[in-house]
Amino acid sequence: MVDNDHKPRCPWAKTNNPRYLDYHDHEWGVAVHDDHKLFEMLLLECFQAGLSWECVLNKREAFRRAFDGFDVEAVRRFDAAKLEALAADPGIIRNRRKLQAAVTNAQIFWEIQQAWGSFDHYLWHWTEGAVLRESGPVSSPLSDAISKDLRRRGMKFVGSVTIYAYLQAVGVIYAHVPECFLAAQHGQ
């Protein structure tokens, strides 16, 4: 897909949505080592399950406001009253199971931080810090293993496909297609 700027992009990058193009061009596939950003992306990917990424991305700022700037410390302490308020917020995805999962997942994310020193250490240990380069699949043995481990710990909405998308989003898997201008810039 080529936009008005004549740059070829991954086929999923919607050229009629500037927010989507900005995400593709500046975030997707960039290696993330900041726990705050890792939590934000995990929360958003879990809400995306069964929906389009564009839908979630268009609601990102409402999610940021609703989830206290993606502060894991705050989200892990959300109570029933806060969940009711979120369920009434038209700016976000109001699936009650996903809202409860966001709190549960924040608690487990925090527990992983305590055990590993950071979620970053936990996540990147799976590849020994290496970025994997592949495009095409929607899951892999890596996403299967991480999904299984997170589910064993009690996380919800973290199936292998969701985790694979998360790994792509935070740059553990660099998945720009060879025709994309970003793949060419990074030697693919």
C-alpha cells in the first residue's frame, strides 16, 4: 500500500487514517523497554481481542484518560466502583470481562515486575534480548509459550494471537513486510 507521500507500507496500514499511519510509521515494531509503555500496549492489545486495531487506536486517548495514563500501580487497585464508571464510559470499549481483565492483568504485570525487576526483563528474556524478524504468521511457538505462561499466572485475554500482535507492537518481533519502506530502512 502506498500513501500520498509515495512510501510503500505494510498492507494493513490504512492510508485514510492519519492516526493509523502514524502508529505504523513511528511505533509498530520499535523495540520497547519501558515498562509503562509495555503495560499500555498490553492493555490495548487485550481490549483489541476480537475487534480491529483501528477501533482501539481511535479510542487510545480515551483509554489513556480512563486508565489513569496507563499507570499499572493505579489500574491494579481499581475497585468495583471504578469498574462501574469505566463500564459507563462511551469513549472506551466497555466489555465488562475485558474491564475486569485489565485490573487482573495489571496486578499480574506488577507481580512480574516485582519478581523480575521489570516487565521488560521478563518479556525480553524469552528472546535473550534479540529482535526476531518475521512477517506473515499470526502466532508462533514464542507467542504460544508467553501466552501459556501469562495465562498460568492468571492473565486474561492473552491468547497466542493476541500475544503475537503484542510482540509485534513492542518490537520483540519486527514484522514490517519486505516491501514496506521501514523494512528497507532496517535492512530487511
